[in-house]
Amino acid sequence: MKHVLSALVNNSPGVTSRVSGLFRRRGYNIDSFIGSSTEDERFSRLTIVVRGDDVVIAQVRSQMEKLEDVIHIEDIKPEAMISKVLLFMKVKADINDRVGIIVVASACNAKVIEMSKDYLIFEALDTEERISEMIEIFKPYGIIELVKTGVVAMKR
Amino acid sequence: MITGAEAIVRCLENEGVEIIFGYPGATIAPLYDKLSKSNIRHILVRHEQHAGHEASGYARIKKRPGVCMTTSGPGATNLITALATAYMDSVPLVAITGQVSSDLLGRDVFQEADITGAAEPFTKYSYLVKDAEDLPRVIKEAFHIAATGRPGPVLIDIPVNVQQQRIDFSYAGEVNLRGYKPTIKGHTGQIKRVCKAINSAEQPLICVGGGIFAADGQAELKRFADTLNIPVVSTMMGISALPSAHPLFMGMLGMHGKTIANQAITDSDLLIIIGARVSDRAVLFPAHVGKNTKIVHIDIDPAEIGKNLSTLIPVVGDAKEILIQILEAEPIRKSEGWTDSLKAKKEKLVLDYGPRETGINPKAFVNQLSRSLPDDHIYCADVGQNQIWSAANCEVRTGRFLTSGGMGTMGYSIPAAIGAKIADPDKTVVAVCGDGSFQMQMMELATISQHGVGIKIVVMKNNKLGLVKEIQKKSYKNNECAVDLTGSPDIVAIAKAYGIPGRRIDNMDEAEEAIAEMLSCQCVYLLECVVDENESSM
């Protein structure tokens, strides 16, 4: 089961390393890990997607709460959450494929942000599931490179 | 089907491992069980830290990775200082640690320690093996990573259940690591620039570090210096790259180095650094160098170049290869006056070898000791005043000078000497330490006795932590604190208790005869030398 943990932590050097080290040491599997500054410069927000059953997640939470730099941590329930992933994808597109690919992309809510004679670069902002589906859809055309952020999430 | 433990043993044999320094425990028991049926020799140490140091001494002489092995938890954490020591001095090690069962990882069970995490800053690379099928590949990669490029320690952490897991065994194929491709050959454009710099230099100087040994390039260094008649200084790790008495060798530089060597750095107009980090101890005021000095830096690790000194001509690659490449490009030296003047200054050096009111003169003693030893002897110096006395005064000829240069780890000399002697039993190997450092390693006297390792041990006894005392005298208004070693045992009696012969001397008149007695002894021998506590390191 996937869980999205949102943690408010001190904005000081080494905090990211301490939290990620805790995950490695205890063998918790991280799907994604995002750190960013917040409206208050004293704190940062870590958004971590982690897999595990309820016992494991409870352990993850308690272990994280023990860290001196972790101020508050929340396991956000899917129904109470808005979440998005940002994707950039470079897809092969010669003159014959180009139009077809753009049609498919716009059906996926992806935007062309750069074009060359051999490839297109798309940008898409969507839920994790829809981004994964989109990647599958584009595989047959030939993905040259892709990069995506982890999940950013907020409680409603 | 064989077990993971058997697979490890086969892979180690396949890597040509002949000896392992280690200490057993519960989580490494399956591997010990299979190891006992192999031809690989095991040396039981008396503390895990020394397993690492012994593997280090072995590796430096054998020119291949040394292997050490401990159990999980405290066994593994005790190894960390040795890993850090090897990491700082770029010594190739493969460390194997047992780990708790993989299904219990992260639960803080008995003797669990996150060793891959704890050792992360001190290892070149590390593995936590969770599937025995990965063992052949991991072990092959570990030896490759440890020995190639800039050498260093690699840690393999293996849970006990992975050692018991049954697998279909086959040896791993060629190593192919996408992110790891060390540069060996120097860039031809850079070689040309180096030649041009040499051609136009009036006062060139070579500064050699420990990298020359990793490249096995001592002969090329000598040819390079001789052909171009360029004087040479060394860092502490570079001692024995050239024989001490070589006319072009101006000695060690740095905080505890020779004035002539430091002055040469300041005066040179071209400094050719070969395989050295040029740390704070080597070049005290990096900002002062380089005003009029062009710097060429040859190193296999591109991250070292420009780290401590701004470099004009970086050359990344293997020191030996690059020296050959430079010589092939036939640079020409024009002015020889600089070399002659340095040689003349070296001749005029006054040595402080006179007698002392109490105790021996340690500087004169280490000089006499090294001159009495065979030309190819291996000299292991510990850390403290004894290291400074040794570095400045021992006369290395065709052998090696081993010490913990980067980390300055007390208690390195005896285990390093054990490893070196086992690597090359025909060589005379001497460990020189102080009474402080001796007590950090004296448990290894048992290892020596058990395995019949015939090294020579010299303990400089002044009843003080002498180098710290000197710092307190100089910088803390002579406030001597926590440096008094009162309570130390009778060192000769301790040796005797381990079945090791030895004697004590307290003046230089006895030195010659005592050294002769030590060297005539076929087995291990300990010589305690009484030194006055106010004897300074310089």
C-alpha cells in the first residue's frame, strides 16, 4: 500500500540526509522523495511516497517523529489529498508521426513545449496514475528521455 | 547448488586471495565454516581494527587488495577506523562484514549495525547483499573498484541468511560499471603543455606523494628526475619513492618537513605534483605558493586537482603512464643552476645527532637503525613524535616507508608491519612506535606470537604523549594536561609475557649492539628505547 507522508522539518543542512538515511537503514522503500522550502524560511516540507503495510508505515512515522529535526508529520489519506506529478518527456517524432503524436498528447492534457525535426518535448502535470498511463501510451513512439518529479501533495 | 558462503569462498579464490585477516562472530559463522575448508589462510587478529590495518600493510606491499573480515555490529564498527585510514591513504581493501538476517534488517536486533551507512564517508564503495545470486558479481566488482583508479576500501555487508541461501553458482563475467571508468593515459594536449612548461622553467621542482606507489611508478619517477635533473621533494606518503640518499631528493616538505624542501616549494617557478593531495600538513600556506609558481598536477583522481592548490596544467591519469608519456615527448632542461644550488644546500644540512643527557637520541637512533637494516627493508612508522623522527631521519633505500599519513591513526605501525611481513616474508620489516601508540596495538603481540610473524618492534618510551605535549607547550602556555602516561606497563615484560624476546636501552652507546642483537634474532623482537620527555620532534 502506498502512503504519502508530508513532513514539516527544520530547514538546516543535513536534514534530508538524516531522513533518507533512516529510510535506507531500516529498509523502507521510497517511491519518491521531494524536499522544498515553505512560506516560512525556518522550515522545509518533505513529501515522501513510501510503500508498506500499516505496521511498516506506523514504524516509519514513529522513527521519523523521533528525529530532532522533524516537527510535524502527516500520513495523508488519498481521499483527503490533492496531488500532482510534473513530467517532461522527449519523444521521437519525425515528419510522418508528428501530427499523430500531438493529437495523442493533447488528449492526454500534455503540452508541446519544444519541437525539433526529430523529436518533441512535452510537459504534463497530472496525478501519478495518469502520468504513468501517459508514459505507457508514448512508449511505442520511442521515448528518448524522460524526467518527472515525485508526488507533491497537500491535504484538502 | 551451493551456499552463498561457498560462493564467497570460490569467488575470493578466483580473485587470487591467499590470506584474510579477520575476527569471527555469529553472523559471519557460515563463511568461516566454508573458509576453513579452503586454501585461503586466515590470520586471527585480536581486535577488528587491526584486521583492517593488517590488510592495509599487506595490500601496500603485495600491490593488490588486502582482505579483512569481521562479524556484524561491534565487529563491523571496530573496523571503521581502519577503513578510514585506508581511505585517506588510498589503500585497496576489500572488507567483508557479516550482517543480521536480511528479514530482520532495520529492527535493531542483537549485533545489528548499519555498517554500510556508518562507513559511507570512509569507503570508495559499499554493498549490502540481499540476494546470494548477486555475490559473484558483487565480489568481482568490489575487487575491481578497490584496485583500479584511485585505490580505496570497498565494503561488502552480507546478511547471515544470504550466506546460507542456496544458489546455482557461476563466476561473474567482465566488470562493466557505467559510472566508473578511471582515466589511465594522460591527455596528449596536456602532456605537450607540461613539456613546454618544463622547457621554459628555470627552477622546476617535483613533489611526489603516495600516488606514485599506487601507480607502481617509482622507477619512472627516478628516470624522470634523473633525465631532466629536477630536484624532488615528497609528502609523508611519498617517502621512499626515491632513496633518501638520492642526490636530487631534498626530503619531506610540510609542517614537519625539511626547511630546504619547503623553501624549494616557495622558490620554484614550476611545481610538478605527482599523486599527492597537498594537504594542510604538506603545504602550510597554499596561498603563498603559486604567486610565481606554475603548477602541474598529475593525479588519477580529477577531484584532487585544484582542490587545495590552483593548478595551471592538470593531467588526469596514472602517474606511471603519464611520466612515460612526458619522457617520450622529450622535454629539455636548459638551466641547471637551481638544481646545483639545492644540492649544495643539502650537503650543508646539519644533523642533530649528538648525544643526550638522558635517554637515547631518537633522531640518531632511527637513522642508525635504518642504516643497519638491509637495503630493501620495510619501515613502518606510527603516529606521534616517532613518526616525525622517522620521516625525517630514517634512511630508505630500495624498500618502503609505510605510515598512516592522511588519517594519522595511532596504532597503525605494528599491524601494518604484520601485514607487510606476511605479504613478503623475506623482507626485514620494522615497526617504530611510541609508548602511547604501542598501547593502542599491543594486543597484536598475540597475533604475532600465534602466527609466527617475525617483525622487529621499536618502542620509543618517554612516558608522555609527546606530540600533544609539544602542542600544549607551544600553543597552550605549557599547560600540560592528559598527556602523562604514568601507569603504563613494563613494555619488555609485556613482550616477554607474549613469548617475545626484547630489551631496553637508555643511551646511544648501547644502540649499535642492541640493533645488532635485534637483527640477528630470527624471530620477532622488541626493543624499548628510553627517550627524554623534553625531546622535540623537529
